[in-house]
Amino acid sequence: MIPLRLVALALAALVAAGCATRPVREDDVSRSLPLSDPRIQALAGALEATSRDRQSLVGAAHLSLDAPDLRFSRPQRVALQRPASVRVEVLALFSQVAAILATDGQRFQLWEPGAAEVQEGPVTASLLWQVARVDLEPEEVVGVLLGAPWPEDARLEAARERSDGTLLLAYRHAYGAGRRIFEFAPPAYLTRVRERADDESLVWEVAYDDYRPIGERAFAHAIAIEFPRVEARADFQFDRAELNRQLPASAFELKRRR
């Protein structure tokens, strides 16, 4: 959820200038809005502020994965930190650790049952797909699971409103390839994000639900991610979550031998 105090500040500011350059085309039953609309300015400012505010996450979640060649449902311990540090511990019976994946965004380490050595190597774009059938890069995973996948240096290019009050904001990536569309349900809940390629094909889609308070914040405890290109889906249901704990670099490193 975008903090309401940020929405109020942005509404008060009434930042002017700019008009939608082309339709978002996410729903035919919608109308274009000028980028100077105070609601759009409020959401855009709050979206960026939330992305800056959420820097890390530590929690316990249940992950259900459904891919053509892999299907499982397991509890996990998760630690994330911007920009691209990830640690996932897959748990077995009685909370025993069944596997661990850790990465700082540059290199990864993987331990699996029966392995005498920890596997390691450079991070590639397909690492998480190869290991866990999650078609995202580590930096994207961090943003998505933090509930703040705002693309840095992106440009807001269009906005639309549906008849039910849902607002859609489309951002063009700074490097020009594709765009990311954010959906907000009233009053300011981020409910869905779509990543589209230049040819408008859907790369991935994430839905946010089950918002619960964490301190003064609201965090989506149910996160569902669709990967249409590879016909896979990942569902995260957080049992507990803590935002912005200071995590040392060692949290994302494994000993070479276990």
C-alpha cells in the first residue's frame, strides 16, 4: 500500500505539466488521464518514495511453484536487500534446511542435499529460472517481493482510469526497451504490475493481495507472479515479514563446505 501521508502530500503539491503521450491499452473500458492529474502525481510520487523506503525484507513464506517441469509447495525463509541480494532457505520436515540459494547480485552460491561442496559462480540472467523456475533476475525479485518494483530512472509516459476507479500508470524504461504498468485500487493499493516487452508481449505479471500492517506500513502478504513466456507461476504467502532490518553482507554468503 502506498502510504496515505505521501498521497496527501503529493495531492497538496499539485505538481503540474505533462499529458499522456499514448494509451496504456491495458483495458478497453478506461479513459486517458493527463499526467498533471493530481491523483497521478500523488501515486507516482508515492510509488518512488516507497521504492526508496523499502530496502530489505526478512520473513517466512510458503512458496508454491508450478512450471512445466517442476512443481512443489514448500515453506521458505527469505532475506532480501537492495539492490540485488537474495537468500532463500527451502525448508523440509521439522523446519530442517533442504536447500539454500544466496546471491549478492554478482555471484551466487547454492547448497543442495547430499552435496559436499557449495556450488558457486557468476550470476546470469537465467540463474533463478535454472535453479527455481522463477523467470526474474535477482534485482527484479528484490523489488517485486518488497512490493515496490519501481524501475529506477524510468519515465512516466501515460495514465488511464477504469470505471471502477482503478488507476493505471505506465512507465517507459530508461534504456527504451519495454515498459512497466502499475495498477492501483482505491484509495491507493498497488494491486498489479505488468512488465511488457517492446512488442507488447507480457514478460511477467505480479498481483498483490492480503495487505497487513507492519508498523506504519502496509505490506502485501500474498504475492502471485505469472511468467507467460515459460508457462510458470509462483505464489508467495508470507506468514511473517519484517521490513528494513540492517543485514550484513555475510547474510548472503555460504561457507564453502557444510
